[in-house]
Amino acid sequence: MRASRFGLWARLRHLLAERGLTLSTAVLVHLFPDGPEAETGVVLSDGGRVYAFDLVYHRMREESERGAVIERWQDITGHWQAHPLRSEIADAYVWRPPARRTYLDRAEETTGVG
């Protein structure tokens, strides 16, 4: 998602950035077709918030992803443990890129350790 030139990913990056997510550290946990006109998704923000959303566009029509919109944007941070994708969300917390650099990151750079 972060680097693809595919139209859907470019549009999704734009829509997520509009919602304040930092794309270099946000994790797309799930994006799956949900009928001919939508995809359902879950994203983990760099701040640790979890959002469920519907990405709506006509999937069968060429280049329709350019007009894709997010119609449902739900903060599920307080109850993601009950979500059907709870295992995938938990994995995203473990594997997400660090939001901030730490002192140890800088020490490894200067000493060559790591």
C-alpha cells in the first residue's frame, strides 16, 4: 500500500492521509472486497488507534477507484478485541513500524551496533 502506483492504493493513501494518518507508520490490517461496490478495511494508526472503514467505489468499472470514498469510518480502538479480525489487529500492533525514534535507535546508528 505504501509505495504501489496501483490506482486503488494511491487513492486509499490519499483518503487515509486526509484522516490524519501517517502513512509511513500506519498499518493496513485488512482490505477485502465486500460486494461489487465496496471493500471493507481495518487500519491501525501510528498513534495506536484502530479504525474500521468501508471503501466505496464500483470495483467492476475501470478506473472507478479514482472516485473512491470512505463512507464508514469507525474508531474501534476500545473494542477491537471483540472484532472478527482481532488476531490480525493484535499482529499489527506487534509488527507496526515505530512511530518515533528512540535514543537506542540513534545510538545504534552512531556506533554501528545492531
